[in-house]
Amino acid sequence: MRKVLKTAIQDDPQISNLLERMPDDVSQSFSEKQLTCLKVALASRQWGQHKIDLRGTFKWFHYRYYFVVLAGKNRRELSAREQELSQWIKALIVGGFILFSWALGLLSLYLLKSALGINLFGDFSLGIWDWFKALFA
């Protein structure tokens, strides 16, 4: 067995990990230039830093599944279709928030009216006040 001198690129953790997973005859056939190109290709595939980086695995029946949730600032250029979709989603979120706030405000006013004993319509009730009182009884 002949002893092969390790080059500086072979000491790199990424490259040494890659070479360890190959048969010896294949791993020793790479030139230093080829290993450098492999390192550049591997480095370009790594994910950047994200505000939210959640990774994990779980077992379900006889299989193991993995999940990755990444979130952060979008640095890509959006296509026209993506920009239009983004505007629609923003409008739906804002509209939903306004609708929810409006309904919560009306509910609060109705509960306040009922707590003060103000009856706008003679013998009519929505039953919300009775339900609310039953929650705390």
C-alpha cells in the first residue's frame, strides 16, 4: 500500500467528509484543482442565515420524515406574477384584520350595552349576553 501525501484542500472538512464516503481508488484520483472546484460547488449550495431555521425529523408508522422551515428576508427579485400574488395576499390579510377588528369592536359594544342594561329592541335578544354571563358564572 502506497502512502499518499495529503494536500491542503484534502484537509478541508467538507472535502475530507466527501472523500471519506468514496472508495479509496476514486477519492485518490481527484486532482487538487478538481477538489477545489468541488469545494466551490458544495459551498454554493449551502443555505444562508435565516431568522427562522427550524429542522427536525419525526417517525410515522415505519418511515422517518424530515421537515425544514426557513423564513427570513426575501432577497430574490420577484416575477410580475409573484408580485401580483403578493399584493393579493397582503390585501386579504389586511381585509381579514379589518373585518376581525370590526367584529370584535361590535361584540364589545354589544356586551357593554347589555352590561349597562340598555335594550334597543323590546323583547329581542341575540343571546350573546346570556352566553357571556354563563361563562363567568
